[in-house]
Amino acid sequence: MEKLWIIAAMGAATYLPRALPLAVLARMRIPEGFIRWLRFVPVAVLAALLAPELLLRGGAFDLTIRNQHLLAAVPCFLVAVKTKNLPLTVGVGLAAAILLQAVMP
């Protein structure tokens, strides 16, 4: 019985922080400017996650030709901009990373 209470508490701790803002915001009129601003959040979060991986090696900027991650990101970015096709973008990124790893020491 104790385990059931723990599972219920964990479920509430996971569900409530998501459901409460949704319930409150559903009754409010959100300004258009705020909605436009929110559209940029996923892009900003992705950039914040990717930038250190692409630009840093050992805590220092590495913008050299030896930075395999940055080199693999170039064709990946071009395919993403041109096609807006996520599976193709991921495939090109993987292929570029594998190819660079095989070619570069």
C-alpha cells in the first residue's frame, strides 16, 4: 500500500506542474506579441543545446577545420533549410559525421 502512495505522489508531482498552467492559461486571453515570442522558444532551446557541442572542445572555442562536429553540421544545416525534412536532415547529419570520423584522424 505504501508503494501505491509513492506512485500516486510521483504522478501528481509530474502531472500538476504541467496541468495547472494549462488550466490557468486556458481561461486567459494571451497577447499576440507573447504568442509570437513563444514560437521562438524551441529554436532558442535547441540552439542553446547545440552550440556548446558544435563550437567547444575542451572548454575552448574550436573553429578549426579539425572540428568534426562543426563540419558535419554544415551539410545538415543546409539540408534542413532547403528541405525542412527532419528524417532527411538527421540522415545527412549522421552520414556526414560517420564519413568525417572515417576520413579524419
